[in-house]
Amino acid sequence: MRCQSTDPRLDNLSRNAADGRQAADVTALSPAPTLTRMTPQPNPEAGAAVKAADRDHVFHSWSAQDLIDPLAVAGAQGSYFWDYDGRRYLDFSSGLVYTNIGYQHPEVVAAIQEQAARMTTFAPAFAIEARSEAARLIAERTPGDLDKIFFTNGGADAVEHAIRMARLHTGRPKVLSAYRSYHGGTQQAVNITGDPRRWASDSGTAGVVHFWAPYLYRSRFYAETEEQECARALEHLETTIAFEGPSTVAAIILETIPGTAGIMVPPPGYLAGVRELCDKYGIVFVLDEVMAGFGRTGEWFAADLFDVTPDLLTFAKGVNSGYVPLGGVAISGAIAETFGKRPYPGGLTYSGHPLACAAAVATINVMAAEGVVENAARLGASVVGPELRALAERHPSVGEVRGVGMFWALELVRNRETREPLVPYNAAGEANAPMAAFAAAAKAGGLWPFVNMNRTHVVPPCTISEAELKEGLAVLDAALSVADEHVE
Ligand SMILES: Cc1ncc(COP(=O)(O)O)c(C=O)c1O
């Protein structure tokens, strides 16, 4: 039966933790790395100048420009950053979930400096040491035969190119993607996205059809167990393919574990079931690991948790912890062959930029040498999971705890019985006040939280220490008391 797991590693995944399940321990392969802490030096005048120039000239992403108040940041080290007033924050958001090795890792900084001295840049048509080595190290870690790497500048353009490859490989136009997903801000990627960030740019003509992926806590399938959720989600997907016309579908794209949309760890068997459907109908299976990849889940790639190999895998963020912008697509043998004799019609001036690739080489080597992936797995199972479950018991605003590795979500609710979210879907302004108050309380306590809609995610650097985690979880505990005030 597809929707039941026989893989013991899946027992390490935690879903529906509020219902009392426990994650199994993962044995540490090496101790958590320690990072030097720097003492912030206050300099409010410099901070005011930085802020003034920002407000005058920087146009910020996803924002009404007059309604934002960006914090001026003076520096960062390891799991912390600080402002110009000397206030230090423990970063439970890893920037935008990308500083998997923390800030300013000295070996990666040195590698970038060394590459800058040797060869700052070189055009993509040439074979360059840093580029070749980054591709080799990535291909060595990606599952199955994903052995060719096309480098991009970030995650959205990786998704754009994966979809282009799938369409050219199959000769078909359509892409199926999930509601409750994020795939990037460029035109095709945002149309594939299944959250409100798509709406303003939805052309309605992008060749994208959305479907529902599994999410037992808010099941679209009236399911009561993970097995039901899995089986019904697969049936829904197959019906969607049938009614769209299988011969029109080029690709199914999924985040292996949806990130910003809520860290919904798929039930055992779901991704294997999608793989089967793709094989049955000749559809390219794309896994988007821009957020979940490079250690975040306690594996190099989240696909490893499910023993699934896609045809294309997109990555960015953790590949070099965002020290220099880099993303890419890992490509299967069959799709690479399509472009063996026929040119691939796509490229970027900075594809495989030497500085970004040198940062990736150093990052991957540091992660391997310091056991960063193992640290994420071990502390996720032994500290974050159990402590978040304990928080859920104390705080009535916590509806569900779910996650794995350094990739966890707390779903905050007004009412645990009805599961009514603490704030409505896509709430803004006054309607979002309870989540804003929760975030403000966390920041006042020195913790920078990741907040999206009615959720807070615990997504610190994968290098974080146990002591740092406990410090952050204590602040989270206090901030949840603010959320509790809005429970019915
Ligand atoms: C799963 C996923 N795909 C794609 C992207 C887009 O990446 P970028 O912002 O680097 O373009 C993101 C960004 O958060 C993401 O989480």
C-alpha cells in the first residue's frame, strides 16, 4: 500500500505532534559546532543614517513602501545579528530561511576573499575551477541520477528553468502545482506559487493548474488519518491529471516539504505516489528544494527522507547560505540527454558565478566537516521537537506542532477545537494584530521570529547550538503567552 511507510527514517518526522507522537532520536555524528560571539558596539548615529538612506532610496520586496519600518542591522555572527543600538537578536528565521551555516562563517568568508583575489568573475561558457567543483559537490549529494547542474542566480529562476526544461522535454504546455506553496517571485514562478503573493501577478494564462496537496490538520479531503489523507490526495491528483488531459501536462512541481506555506511534512507514501503518477503519465516530476535543501531537514535534501528521486530538483539558499546569490537545477540523465545534441534555449550572464560557486564549495565542505546536517537532525529530534510539544501543552494558542530537523512550524489558533486560525488567511492591518503582537513580544525578548499568516516557524541556522536553541525557545514560550490572550 502506497500510503504506509516501511522506512524507519520516516519515524523521525513529526506530524500532528500536538496529538502526542514522539520523534525518535537521531544519533549525533559529530558535536554541534560552536561559533564566536561578537559584542555589538552601539552606534545610533550611523544607524540613523543607514535608515534614512534606506527610507529615501531602497524599494523593498512585497511591501507598501510607506508602511514599513526596516530594522537597521549593524552586524551578524553565527546565529545572531544586532542593530546599531546594540540590541542583539537570536535569528530563528535564518534570514529568509537560508543562512543554514549561520552568519559570517570564517572559512566561507575566507574562500570568497580568496576567489575574489584569484578570479572574481568569468563568463558562463568557460570551464572554471570553482564552478566545476561546486557542480561536482552538489551532484554528489543530489539523489539518483541528478548529475548535471544548471546554475542560476537564485530560487525563482531555478524554478523558471526547471519548468522550461520540462516543457521542452515533454513537448507539453501545462504545469500542476499545489495550493499552499511558494516557488518564487518571477513571472512563471509566481504563477506556479499557491499563495496570495500570486494573485496580483496571476495572468490566468501561465499554463498552471493548482491542486491540493496533503495537510491533515486542515484536510481538504475530510481525512482523519495520514493514510486517508495520503490516499485521497493522490486520488485527487490523479483525477486532476485525468481531467486536464495527461498528454497536456509537462510537469508536477512540489516543494518536498512546503516551507513558507507551513512546513506540512507529507505523509509517508505521498511523494512516492506522485512519482508513480508522473511515471504512469510521462510527466516530469520537479521537487523544489530551494528552502528544504542543504541540511534544513536534517538530510542533505528533503527528498532523502522519502527515498524519492525527482527528474529535476531546484535549489538555492542553503547551497552557500546565501553568502553570494546562487541557485540551480539538478537535472536527470534523461532530461540532460534531451539537450545533448539540441541546444538548451536558456541562460544567464552570471550562471555559475565564480564567487557564488566558491562560496558553495566552501559551504558544502564546512557542512560536511562540521556535521552540520547531522546537527540539524539531532537537535531537531532531541530538543526542538520535544520542547515545542511541551510549549503546545502549556499554550492554548498552539494548535499543531510539525516539522523535522531545523524546519518546524507552530500553527496558532483561536480555538483548538474548531482550529480557527489566530488570524484570518492573508490578514493585514488590524486583523493581523494578534500575530503582530506575538512577533513584537518575541523581538522585545531578543528573538527574531519567522512569522507567516497564523504561524511561527522555528527555522534557525542548522549550526545552532543546544544552548542557543534553549535560549530562543524560552523567549518563544514568553511570546506565546501574548498569543494566548487571543484564544477564545
Ligand atoms: C520553495 C521555494 N522556491 C523558490 C523560492 C524563490 O527563491 P528566490 O527568492 O531565491 O528567488 C523560495 C524562496 O523563499 C522558496 O522558498
